[in-house]
Amino acid sequence: MVYRRVGSWLLAFLLVFLMIPLQAAQSERSGAELERHWAKQVLERWLDKGLLRGYSDGSILPDNPITRAEMVALINRAVGFNEQAAAHFSDVHTSDWFAREIAVATAAGYVNGYGDGTFLPNHAITRQVGAGERFADRNCGGECRRRDCKI
């Protein structure tokens, strides 16, 4: 049942975040970037709730594509996942801002890497990946098993 809830949250995030590309590193909001942006109200709500944090220089860059690392950070914050598990990916180092987020997503069971041992945290999430993940979730017979439905 938990996996079904995660699948529902994942669908909601994919639909919203793939339509509104965002950045989710850590910092303050930049009012100038949002002033005339078409998604200003939603972005400000996410900033106020702590779901969106922006870059270390204070920028938000709402028109940039969202990466795999940023997506897991947003999902973790929105759903409230905090438990961590070992995440052994050759391209994720403990000093990376997203290392903890990927460890949390691994513990929650909604991510995996690639066959070569990488996670590709800086690769953009595409609509095709999002649609494929939701298709995989639906094919789990309503009960998404950890091995079957991941990004």
C-alpha cells in the first residue's frame, strides 16, 4: 500500500515537474526570476513549503530542465521521506549535495541506477521517462513492488 501511495505521489510530481522545469539545490528564492514567470504562484508556494530551495547563488532557474537528483530531492521533501539506505553509485559521492537525497530515495524504494553502476544524477528527467515510470507503476497490478517501479 505504501508503494501505491509513492506511485501516486510520483505520478503527481512527474506531471507537474515535467511541465514546470525547476531546480532544487539549496538556497534562497530569487524574486526577479519569478516576477513574470507563468508558474509564479505555484513556485512561490513550493518555496514557502520548503519543497523548492533553488541554487546556492540564490537563483531558481524555473525554465531549466529538472535533473534526476533534483527530482528525488523534491519527492523526498514532498512525501516526507527521511530514512536512508546505502546507495552505491559510481557517480554519487558523499560530498555531492544530492548524495543524501539519493540515499533517502533508495531507502524509500522508488529509485535505482543503471546497469553500469551509475545513477546519472545530473541528467534531465524527460517526459518519456516519466510516462514510462507511471506505465511501470500501473503494470504492478496496483501494488508497486520495489524492484518493478523505479526511476
